[in-house]
Amino acid sequence: MQSLDQAQSEILRPVSSLFIITSVLCALLLNALPWKGLWLTLHPDFVAVVLLYWCMHKPLSVGVGMAWMVGVVTDVIDASLFGQHALAYTVLAFGGVVLSYRLRMFDLKKQTSQVFVILSLTYGMYALVHWQVNGQIVWNYFLGCLTSTLLWIPFSILFQSMRQMRVERE
């Protein structure tokens, strides 16, 4: 995506915990919006995308523990089965932390295909929990996986641009 000269002239700023927490809270607010009709079916999981980004780029700061806590908060906000999001976000964070070095060496297009697999596992956890509780699998969960994957590129570009500091060439 970027040329080698352009990539070398950019330095990433350190990320404060406040910035990470603010981005997760904004994602929680976006998830809490009242989605209806077709938009409810295509509803992306903003929290999953943001958590995966931070698990990939800051695996020592954001991990399974934070994902579990955010999942419990999401369960309370959505009034869903207690522990459903916590389980799914824990699987997501584990995949993001374990594969963080591998994913960061890919460009954005190849990252997106890898992110699709991790998000599919996350949405698979939603479907499994729903199947255990209700006895049927809701395949609409996986449409949200596609829209969440499509959000990966703009969210990555947004967070990268907030962290970049240009360096003047001599």
C-alpha cells in the first residue's frame, strides 16, 4: 500500500491507555445504537474490530483480560445472555494476541483476509451459544462478520493515522 520511503519516514507515537479506553468506549456506544430492520442483520461488531486492532498492535496492553471485561460490559448493555460476548471477545483477543506479529507483517489487504478468519471464529462463538440456548443456529450472525471485516480497513487507517508522526527529511 505504501512505498518503502514513505513507510520509513513515519514514526508511530506511543499509545496512551486513555486513548485505547476511549476508542473501546466509542465502539461500545456504536454497538449500543438502536439498529432496526436490515441494518440489524448487517450490524457490524465495532467492539470486536477495535479490540482486535489493539490486541494486534498492543498485545502487552490489551489482551484476553480486557476483552473479557469489555465482553461482560457488552452483555450488560445489549441485555444478551450473560457471558456470550465475553466468551466471543476472549476468543477474538486470544487470536489477535497470538497472531499479532504475523498479522502486522502483512499489508492491509492480506491482513483483512486473516481478520476475516478471526472474526468468523468470534461470530461462530455467538452462533454456538445461541444454538446451545435456543436449539437452532442463526446464520444472520455471519452477515455481521462480513460487515465487521469490511470495517477493518477504515478503522486500521484511522487508528494508524492518529498514531503517525511525520519526520522531515534532510
